[in-house]
Amino acid sequence: MDFLTSLALILLSSVILGSIFRAIKLPPLLGMLLVGIILGPHLLNLIAPPLLEVSASLRETALIIILTRAGLSLNLKDLKVVGRPAILLCMVPALTEILGYMVFATLFIHTSLLESAIIGTVIAAVSPAVVVPRMIALQENGYGTLHSVPQMVNAGSSMDDIFVIVAFTALVGMAKTGSFEFGIFWQVPVSIILGIGVGALVGAGLVVFFRHVHTRDTVKIIVMISFAFLFVTMENAIGKYVPFSAMLAVVTVGVAYNAMDPIRSARLSKKYEKIWVLAEIILFVLVGAEVDLSYVAKSGAIVAAVIFLALIFRMGGVFLSLIKTPLDKKERLFCAIAYIPKATVQAALGAIPLSMGLGCGSVVLTAAVLSIIITAPLGAFSIDLTSHRLLSRNLSQEKSEEQTA
């Protein structure tokens, strides 16, 4: 099958199945993932080889779009308002889930500690695609706003993804050498500092430049994506000599832009949502196409069990983050539930260890896909079912809305 016919089949099938899944109240991305599995080389083999050959580059592009959009939508004021709990939610649940994989994947899947940690970093990120729209709706309707629950979950989940991606990059770098290197203790902080510094500098520069040179928002996005590509090239070129996190720089460009020019940042974020419609299809279909069904049939049940066990660790991490906060038991339980769904980051990172030739590649990809299939619908349903039961409505907000109307 030629390239264009294959691409048309992917897009049409994804739109149809995505619409069906949306109609039955399931995340559309599950339909896209199913399209990739069905059309991929392990079943119907209807995806053109040239498309599969550039799969890694396309997935990296999708990850760049995810991170730039996350940066543009991340409001540092939300972190300041909510304070310590939001900061802890950025790291603690992910760390406890990674610890869960280091325990249970090592015991039941028989991967090494490093390989188990890599599985954990791939799966530990929460899905903004599932969580953020639901938190915004709750915030607009006044549910949980007395203690800033939706804002806390939104801010924490955005930073959670960034933290996990940085950890994944560091661990994969260690796995390439096949041994633990003590140099990682200085390389990681240096790569983080340089990534943030370069990203902030570029983000601030773009704000100043676009204030003096008026262009369409589409051109601004092209420029931002081009800088993101250059960051990746820069990391590949200097990474052996100077540690540098390209993905953290990508995020920081958006954060800096939002901090200095929130109005234009909101417009750009809306534009990125439109780009994401196509990028999401390509990302999830190509990840589905990589799945080896024979491996899933052989090890899927054990991997699924490990995913559920690690989720318990994750929920424990959420409760730890909320110690000494004014939230009641119901609100804390809701925060733990809101941190269940996984999707976008797992799709973006899941196939990377396999493409790098790491021994744990197949199990990482299988775990990533199963985590999406299990937690995306489970989390979406759980948030929708429990939000109005576990969160009380802020009556003062409701009265102010009525007075405004």
C-alpha cells in the first residue's frame, strides 16, 4: 500500500472510531490506538513502510507539541496560590509509582531495577488530555474551588509530565551504557538548569520580538516549533560534552511566554489544540502499530496486574502530598482518583526504548499501551462519577455568577 493511501486510511479510520468511542463516553484516543493495532504490521499490515520508518520522528514531534502546549497553559500563579501541595503533586505521586514498578516489575516481570524504573517513568505521568478538560469544567461550575482542588490537580498534572520526562531521559541515558554512572548526579541537575535557562531566554526573547514584529499566531507557532527542533538537535550535538535537556527547554519556552504575555499565550495555546487534533491521531496510531500482539498475549495479564499494584502506590503518593492541607477526606480521595488516567506521555515515550534496542523495549511498550487502555477509561469514568459526590460546590462562587448574570 502506498504512503498517501495508507495515511488516508489511518485518518479516516481514526476519525470514525474516535467518534464512536466519544459517543459511548470513552476517550477517542482509545479508538486511534485500536486503529494502529489493527492496521499495523502485526495484523492487517496496511501501514506503508515509509510511514513506519519515520514513526520515531513523528512521535518526537508529537511530544514537542504536547510539551509546548503544556508550557503555554501552565500558570505559575496557580502553583503560588495553591502552594506546597501543588508542588508536591508535581513529583511525589510519580516517584511513589516509579517505586511501585521497581518493586513489582522486578518481582513479577523479572526486569532489572533500572529497567523497572524506566517502565515506571514511562507510565507514571498523568494524562492532561483526560484530566485538564474535566478540571476546567469543575472549576467553571464551582466544584471543589473552595480549596482550589481543580486548580491544584491541573497545575500538579502539568508539572508531573515534565518531571517524568526528565527522569525518563536520565534513566534511558544510563541504560544505553548498561551500567550505573555516578556522573548522573551532576549531569541531571546541570541538564535541568541549562534546559530551563535556555528555554526561559528563548521564551523571553520571542515575547520581546513578537511585540515589535507583528505576525500571525500561526507564524509564531512555526517559530516556536522550529526552536523546539533546534533544541533537540542541540542536545544531540553537545549532549556528550555538556548535559542539556531539550524537552525541558521546550516546556520552559511556553512557561516564560505565558508568564510575560498571558493573553497571547492563551491564543497560541488554542492554536496548538488544533494542531494536536492531527498530531494525536498520528501519535496513537503509530504507537498501536508498534504493539507486538504475541508478546501482549503472553505477558499482558502479569503486566496489567503490575499496573494496578503500582497505581495503589501512586494514590498513596497523592495522599502523602496532601498531608496538613485543609482538604477533607472526600476531596483527597478525588485528587487520588484524578491522578489515575494515562495516555499522551505513555504514547510518546512507550516505543522509544524499543527503537533504541534496549532489552526492556517490548515490555515497556506493552506496559505503556496497556496502561492507556486500562487507566484512560477507568480514570475518565471515575472522575465523572465521583466529582459531584466528593466535591462540594462553592456557594459564594455560584452567588457571584448569578449576580453577574
